[in-house]
Amino acid sequence: MYHRLGGDAVGMSTVPEVIVARHCGIKVFGMSIITDLGLEDQPVEVSHEEVQVAANKAQPLMTEIMREIIKRS
């Protein structure tokens, strides 16, 4: 359904976290990491450990991106 509406990814926590932060008056810049790929009509159960492995793998690149954003601000 999300793909038919133009979406490429579905997040689990970024939007609620941003809503709460904005409600508290905090300015927000958000980035999310896709930690598991779901394929249409092929549900795959992913463990918490697999999500952690994918996130840990992305961490060095995310750190570099954040450093560059801060440096250029």
C-alpha cells in the first residue's frame, strides 16, 4: 500500500520521536537507517539482533555524515 502511495520505506519510530521533540519545542533534524528490507508479498521475520547488526554496520557512515553536517553548519 505504501509503495502504491509513493513511499519507498516505512519507519517505526522516527515520526513519533519528532512529534514529541517538536511538542517540547526542540528543533529537529532526522535521519533514519533502513535495517531490514521487506519485499512485497514476501513477509520476512527479522530478529532484534539482525536489526542491531545492520544498524551497527551503518554507524560509521552515519557518524561521518553527521560530522560533515556539523562542520558545514
